[in-house]
Amino acid sequence: MKIKIILIALLVVMLIPAILFADEKITLSTYYPAPYGDYDELTAYKMAIGPTYPVPTNDDDLVIEGNVGIGTSDPGERLEVVGGAIKATGGLIIETRTNDPAAPTDGQLWLRTDIGP
């Protein structure tokens, strides 16, 4: 009986700090070149990047806080692609509007959705 009480007390003492200090945040740090070989693949679901990112609601979603650059390490806009074409097989929406912009900028494309054929 004494051994059972001691084991239960030991178990409680071990579990209390684990419960109090439990955290669900995981931080992944990688270095290139990798110190233990090459990484060929990284798989994640509901992945978010940024210090105050929202949690994605669907599997396979990726939420990135800040600007994203493809072909550049210093993007100046939300998405900047340098050095190649952008291919969108499912369609490309630049911006849908129901009125003309007050101050259009050269080179921007506006798609009016309220004007019939």
C-alpha cells in the first residue's frame, strides 16, 4: 500500500509541471547548408508564416504575413515575381470592380464586372 501511494505521488509530481508548462507552438529552424545532410522535402498542413499570422482554416492552406517574392529576396509588393511569366491555368483575377478607379495607374489592369456585353 505504501509503495502505491509513493508511486501515485511521484506520478502526480511529474505530471503537474508537464501540464502547467505545456505549449502547442512549434518552432522550426533550418540552416543551409544543412548540418546533417540535404532536405529534399518539407510537408505541412495548415502552415502559417509570420509573427502574428492567423491560423489557416482548411488543410493544405498556407498563410503568409508580409510580402512574398518569387525570384527576388526583397519583394516590394504583396506578391512580386521576377524573371519569368506567371501561369494561371485556373484563371487570373487582377481585380474585379464595379466602378472606375479614381486615380488609375499606368500598367494596371482593371476588370469591370458590372458592364454587360
